[in-house]
Amino acid sequence: MAYWLFKSEPNTWGWDQQVARGEAGEEWDGVRNYQARNNMREMKLGDRGFFYHSLKEKAVVGIVEVCAEIHPDSTTDDERWECVDIKAVKSVKSPVTLAMCKADPRLNGMVLVNNTRLSVQPVTEAEWKIVCELAGVDP
């Protein structure tokens, strides 16, 4: 299993909306960055990810699972853009902020700490366990 982080602006698509989609999940559409798209091309069914609210909150607020592998993004006819579907698994007990990640020396190499702009990014297994610990959830 691989681990990821999905960033969303909560006023555009927030955690509560993701949870409301239930088992059906939701297409992670609208990504127009090649690196983020390429990350989604690497995803497999069952991979887990952090759901991260960007902008003001800047925090991991939930855990998601990939429920459909890479397919054409339904929001465009441009075949360069693809996406996966994700479903909510659980909320975190304590949101993990960007500031907390930057302050924890164990997370110095985390993509989020070093490239806050990338909307879909990999997370190592070690980083996954640390953020889950900070969030008060089992990895």
C-alpha cells in the first residue's frame, strides 16, 4: 500500500462533502498539474491518503482511500488530464496543521513541508505513521 496527501480548498470541496459521498466516493477532478496527475497515475485501489484543507486551515482533517484507479477527468475533454476517485475512511481526532508538520523534525523531508503548493503528493510510510500519531488515529 502507498500513501498520499490530497489538498483541497474547503470552500470548494471540503471534508464534510467528501464524507457525504459515502462509499461511492468522489472523483478527484480538476487537477491541472502534471506532477500531481502523475502521482495519481501511481495510485492503486486501497491506497490511503490524508485529506488536507488548504488556505486558512492548512491541516490534515481526514483519511481517504483510493476507490477507483486513474481514469479520464470528467471535467475536461483534454485527454492529458486524468484522476482517481477517493472515499472518506475516517476523520482525524485532532487536525494536524502545516505548522505542526514543520515543527516536527521527523517530518523535515515530507513533501508537504517542502512543497506546499503540490495538490496531490506522496507520503512515506514513516511520515504516514507520524501524522497519524499526531492526529490521534491508528495508522
